[in-house]
Amino acid sequence: GDSVTQMEGPVTLSEEAFLTINCTYTATGYPSLFWYVQYPGEGLQLLLKATKADDKGSNKGFEATYRKETTSFHLEKGSVQVSDSAVYFCALSGGGGSEKLVFGKGTKLTVNP
Amino acid sequence: DAGITQSPRHKVTETGTPVTLRCHQTENHRYMYWYRQDPGHGLRLIHYSYGVKDTDKGEVSDGYSVSRSKTEDFLLTLESATSSQTSVYFCAIRPGQNYEQYFGPGTRLTVT
């Protein structure tokens, strides 16, 4: 079945550092890809998405590009802030027409001032 | 704001008691989902609904049942709660033809 693998955390960075969180997937068909963010004590928020190969999703300074050839959707941000501290989840849906979201296990990011 | 509320937000219950969690949406979306979140497992799908009275199982449905008698409400019931069902439960909706889902604030359930 469909699956998502993301780098294990936790990840600790200093403010203004560059962030990369790796995400690879296995899916049938042509899934849509997502990054969700969960701040402490809150629900998941959709951060960005990409629906087809070579699409770049972006939001709040975060970016991820849908790479079909490497089955990857890595999350990047050029300069992280303390307020970016959260858990980040990579997910896919729509592979083979399935409407179910399949999540990676999450990567906890801590940004220190 | 996806217009999703969950109730209760926190609950402590004893093993063997029935528990019902409610998810309410304000925008009449067809698809609704229940997930549980546990450390080391990410989010796992329990049940989902694709319309009133239309539901199906997810990957961790054992011990759970659902009902949807109105478009806006999706109920998750633990018929006889066990300690393994201690978790944070999230409801989600899927609007339109896109595949993204939007999540409620969650219910933290503790079974003692």
C-alpha cells in the first residue's frame, strides 16, 4: 500500500539556520502531496501542497517540490524562526484514486534563539 | 478556519465504559474522518464517512464504531474503552474535489 517515510527527529536548529526535512513516498498512480504542521497542543494545519510532478508548494517561507523521479517531497526553509518550532508531517492522498491521507510519523523541529 | 469543532476536548474515563466523541462541521462537506495520534505512529485513520449513513473502516478500526445521521455531525464511539485507546483523537473534513483535509482541534482521551 501507499506509504510515507520522513526523516526522524528531533531536529534542533538555531534561529536563521536553513531547514531541510526529507520526505519520500511510495504510491500507486499520481498522488497529491502535503506538508502539515502541528504546534504544541493544537491540531494539524495544512502548510503546503503539490498536486502534480514538478509542482512547488510554498507558504510562510516554506517550500517543497514534487519530484516524481525520486519520489520525494522535501520541506525547506531558508531561515527558520523560533516560532517555527513544531512537528511537521509529510502526507499523501489520491494515489490510485484513494481519498485517504497517509502520513509519515512526523519530525519535531526545535528552533533556539 | 475550517469550521470544525470537537467535543469534549478532554475526557478521562474508566476501562470498560462507553465513550462517544463528537465532530461537528459548519460547511456541509461530504467527507469526514476520524484519526488517532500516538507517539511514534503519526496519525492513523480509524473510520471515515463519505455521506450521511455512509461510512467505512480505516487501518485501526477495531474497538471503534461511527455514525453519521446528519451531514454536519460525525460521531466516534468506543463501546467499551480500553487503556490502549488512550490517545488524541482528531476529526478532519475534506472539501471539494481536492484531496487535502482540514483538522479539528482534537480530543485528548485518557482511559484509566
